[in-house]
Amino acid sequence: MQYKDKISLPDGCNKLLLHSCCAPCSGELIEFLIFSEIKFSIFFYNPNIHPLKEYNIRKEENIKFAKKHNIEFIDADYDVINWFNKVKGFEKCPERGERCSICFDMRFEKTAQYAINNGFDIITSSLGISRWKDLEQINRIGLLVANKYKNLKYWTYNWRKNGGSQRMITISKRENFYKQEYCGCSYSLRDTNIHRIQHGKNKIQIGINFYKN
């Protein structure tokens, strides 16, 4: 993968904790960070992902890619019951709505706590590279969480720009990553399947679809 220019951490920061939602979204970030010679580790905390089979596929694929590049992978708890309790009452919210804000806040809070306790001075997330997500919403919540902690920053770098979104797809095809067909939570799975049925398509089948070269 060819990059024209290196990037650097802002505000004099030295060590990055990358919250990763999955290998397809984080693949571009990982390769760009390595190219830029930035010190970082991967933090996998995604209790929203449903069902467990889907969660395990996404996590193991992320672990495999991290090992390939010799990057530390921190596997956080799958406290799915806590996640369901957090979003209770917001089950019918649309994608990019209040439920997503609660979900981002929960995941970034856990990331920030780990960062503070383990010598990281800046965090960011692969969530923002996806065109299905609201980048402004993600950055707003990331900044709010980081601002609660002394000596911690949230990096709002736009990973989509300068061809980042296309490289994400190119890397996913090259690596033959599992192709996720919904955001991850049970409610996005529900709504995606409703949409598919309305348009004459079959429901999502977990674990069978992969990117192809």
C-alpha cells in the first residue's frame, strides 16, 4: 500500500490507543499508522456486536490482522448485558440516532479508561472511516469523553480523506476480510433485515460473505 505523506500525532502526543470496531474498518488505519511510524496498540471493545457468532468472527479477524503486523491487541470484555442495559428505551431509534451516541460513549469511555491506566495519551477510533457512520457524531462524543480525563486527547483525524475510504476497501479485498452487512448491534440487524425483506432480498446470513479480489 503506497502513501504519499506521513501523518503525526497532534498536540505533542506520543502513544496512541486505537479503538477498533473490526478488521475491515481498521485495516487502513493500521497500515497508515505503521507507515507513519506512530506508536499504537489496538483496543477491541465492542459489546454491541450481535450475535456472539458475529462478534467472534469480527474479533478473531482483527486479532489475525494485528498479529500479521506485530501490533499489540487488547481484547476487552464482551459485557453485552451492560450494553443492552445502556441502550434500554432506545431500541427503536434510527441508525445515527441517540442509541448510537450512547453506544459510542460507552465504548470510548472504556477505551479512555484503559488509555489512562496504561500510559496512552491519545485515543481514536476506526468507526469514523465508515460511510455508514456520522463522523461529526463520533468525533463529538470522542472529544467529550477524552475531555473528562487529564492528559488525554481524542484524535479527530478524518481517515476517509485522501483516498482512505477506497484503500479500506482495497485492503479488505486483498485480505479477503469478512464482509459485514450491518453495523453490528441486534437493532441494526433487525432494521437491515426489514429493509432487505421489503426489497425482495434474503435475510442476512452470519459468517458467509467475504470480500473478493
